[in-house]
Amino acid sequence: MQDTAPVRRALKSMFIVALVVASVLVALELHQELTPVPGSDEPVIVSVPPGATTRQIGLILQEAGLVKHAWMFRLVVEMKGQDGKLRAGEYELRPGITMAQIVEKLLRGHVVTYPLTVPEGLTVEQIATLVEQRGLGSREKFLEAVRNPELVREFLPEDAECREPLEGYLFPDTYLFPRHVTEEFMVRAMVSRFNQVFSEEWRRRATDLGFSAHQMATLASIIEREAVVADERPIISGVYHNRLKVGMRLQADPTVLYALGRSSGAVRFRDLEVDSPYNTYRYAGLPPGPIANFGVAALRAALFPADVPYYYFVARNDGTHAFAVTYQQHLANIAKYQR
């Protein structure tokens, strides 16, 4: 019988060579797949919708030219044991980034954020409009979140009575929000910032002055809307504190505007007759709640008023005010500056 051992050895050697060649080809193919896709230096914004599967995300990345084949992206994610863990949102990715780096970004949720600057003195409705104008959410849904009874109970003091829930509690600041974030998330971020600024130390200060935190927030909102020049905030606060101590009405024009549903414009004599608890010309003491969302400077002024003898002030029409101790002095200032 013919000896077949040499043939078997030859076939075995050929099989091993073929296997090595195949392994090299597969390795080269995998290397090619995992090699960053060449392209321009311009970043690409990729949007991963909520609930997208790894396969769908791979197809999005393939269409954007960031990976060569979606199936390889899915394979890499599954091999890492991260299937179903990639986060939704907008991502800024540059051509040339490796697949491993893409996976890491999507795992960590390094999404693109957009600034929302909320100026001091806006009302809740104005902030809702601003959110919609910036393309970050719906005005209607933002107001729904602000008026959500559960959210109001969570954040608003039990004794607080506001015409607009959470008025004064949406702290003015610059926030960074990603796309697809809910309006409730934005409201929570703003109220959390309020609670961070209005610290326990400052709340104790309010108590020492004989105010609740809500009352102090109300006073701060009036100072925010009344003061134009920063240096006058503590002085205007001192006037209001003096009036409250002796039971005088605050007679603050911004509270009348708020009662009328306006945020600007002149206050006319007939406006002073509006029957609203926010009208401090008709009702003594502080109004039921804040009339705007105030900044840290107004809150500090409310908590630390200037020690002044004034009970009156009138606008000079240049942003500053003329202050007076007596009513006669006040009338003289009116005649001088409000002709």
C-alpha cells in the first residue's frame, strides 16, 4: 500500500498556511474597519434619538461617515458588553475619531449642550417664552412643568401663595442644556440653583430680620424690578425695610405692573386703583409672592439693607433715584424730577 503520510503532511501544511493567511486577512479587515474614517477636520453633529438600538446607532454613524460599516460598530459594542447602554442625545464627533472613542463618548453621554441665559427680572412666562425662542423646549410645556402640582409641592413652601407657581424661584443664570432635555428638567435645574444661592446661612439671616424665606424672596423680587443702578439696591432695600417697620405701604410701581399683567410701561393714576393683593398702593405689607425672578445682588440687598433714614424715593429718569426722609422732601423731588 502506498504511504499517504507525506500527502497528509502536505495537506496539513497547506491548511495551516491557509488558516494563517485567512487570519491575517481577517485581522487586516478588522484593522481597516477599526481604523478612523478619513475626512475633513469639520466636526459632525450626530443625533441619537431616545430608545435607539445599537444597530440603529451604527447605521446613523455609518450614514454620517464616521464608521465604515454599522455591523462592525454593533459587534464592537456587543464585545464590550455595552449593548443597550449607549445614551441618547446630540454628539459632536470629528472624522478621524476611532470607533473605541465613539463608543466611549456615547457611553459617557458627552452630549452637545446649548447655553440658556436667563436675565434677572423676568417673570415665569417670560422665561417660558425665552426657552422656546432658544429652541430648547416648548413654552406651553415649560409652563405646564412650572404649574405641575407635584413639582410645586416639592419646591414651594407650604405657606406660599403665588399667582404663578414658582414665580421668583427660577434663578437667573446661564444654564447648559442638551437637546431633548425635558422642560421639567430645566425647571428643576433653575429651582435647584435658587436653593443653592439662597443658602441656609441666608435663610437664618431672613429669620433674624423677621421674615420667612418666601417673604424675603418677595422683597428681593421687588428690589430687582425697582433698582436700575447696582449701588442703589441696598438703599432701596433700606427704604422698604423702613416702611415695613412702621406699617407704611410699600407703594412700589413694579407690583402694580405685575397686578396688571404687565412687565413694563408707565404706571398711571388709574392703575393704582387695581384691586389686587399685589398692588402695594392699596394693600400694606408685602404682596403674596415674588413678582419676578431675581438675581443674587437683589437677594443680598434684601437681606442686608443699607442703614438709611429714607422713606421715599422717586426716579430721576436716568436710572437713578432721589431719596427723601420726609413727605415734603419727597414732593419737592417729584416736582423737580417728574415734571
